[in-house]
Amino acid sequence: MRFRHAPEIWTGHPTLAAGVLVVDGVSDRAAAGDAVARHLGTARALLDAGPASALPQLQAWRRTFAAMGLKPTQYRCAAESLLRRLGKDGDLPRIHPLVDLCNAASAAAAIPVAALDRDRVKGDLEVRRAHGDEAYTAFGGEIERPAPGEVIFADEAGHAHARRWTYKQSGTSIVRPETRDVLIVSEALHPGAAADVEALLTALADDLAAAWPGVTPRLTMLTSERPAVELAG
């Protein structure tokens, strides 16, 4: 089982920086609250300094969404959506300790972070353009068909585990109470993105190891020369 970006993604987005954490043996019981609070404090400081839309991390995604034919104010990358919700509500909802930690770290860095239950991914997972016959399951259970050419996270069974690249994950592989093995993906496009993604995932790996004793996250940075990572098997 592998995770990779298709060659066309690297070619079309030469500033892309991507990294993954492979995490085995988590549970829905963990003391992640202090780390979540720390990251949310950093995120609030970002918002106090100015509008989230002015951050270079989010401007880069806005330009990319616009180039894909998406209205950046209608479809926002996941990190911008989190920051907007934090600014509006003063907090983020608590869902699962791992999801809460990933969301808080994403908001603090203004960089998208996805967390997927690996047991619900069939075969290899690839970030690529949709063919048009893939199935995306919304959180409410509705089935959608991504348009041909849309950037998705696709597995070998034709499931789209994310739509519009970093816009929204699928309900198929969200982290649940019974989730044990997880793939965490972070991607950015701004100047200096590689160092920022690696710093984000390194900090997140430390937080995960502290919250789940005995868990050892494995970090891999991906490049066009090294575009894939083995997840299991």
C-alpha cells in the first residue's frame, strides 16, 4: 500500500511541498488537550496579526484554486476554513483526539493537514486528476462524482477520499473511535513550503508520540524525485 502524487501534479505545481506521517496504534483516548491548546494559541495569534487570507500559505492555495476554476471565496483549503471558524467561534469543535490535534496544528501553521483511516483506503492512494467515474461520499452519506480533471485523493477501488485537492475529505476514511492506523498528509505551495511542512509534521509527530505512548509516527517528505511512500505491507 502506497501513497503518492501523480507526475502530472508535480509537473503542474512545481512549488508543491508534501509530507506524510504514518501512524500505527492510535485510539480515541489520549491526553492531547495541552498540545491542542498550544496550537490554537498560535493560531489565534496569527488571526490577531491580520486577516488569514493575507497569509502567504493561504494566498498560494487561493491562487491554485483559482487556476483550477474554483472561486477561492467559495472553496477554501481546509486550513483557511479552520482559521475562519476559529476566528468566528473562538474555538474549534472537538471530534477525536487525533483529529483535534491535526486541526489545531493545521490552523497554527495555516497549512492543510488531512488524517485518513488507512483501513478504509483500498490499495494505493494517489493524488491525481479525476477520471469522472470515482465516488466521493460526503459526511452526510450522499454520493458525489468529482468532475473529470478535478484533483482528488483516489484509491484503487475508485473512491475519492478528498475533493478539490485540499478542500474537503470524504466521509469514507474519516478518523473514527475504532480507528487504529492513520495516514496524515500535509501539503503547501508557498515560498519556503518544504521547510514549513517538515516543521509542522515534526511537531505533530512529537505531539502524537506524547499523547499516545508507544506510538512512533514515521515522517517522510515527498518530492517529484521521491513521490511515493510505503504505508503498509
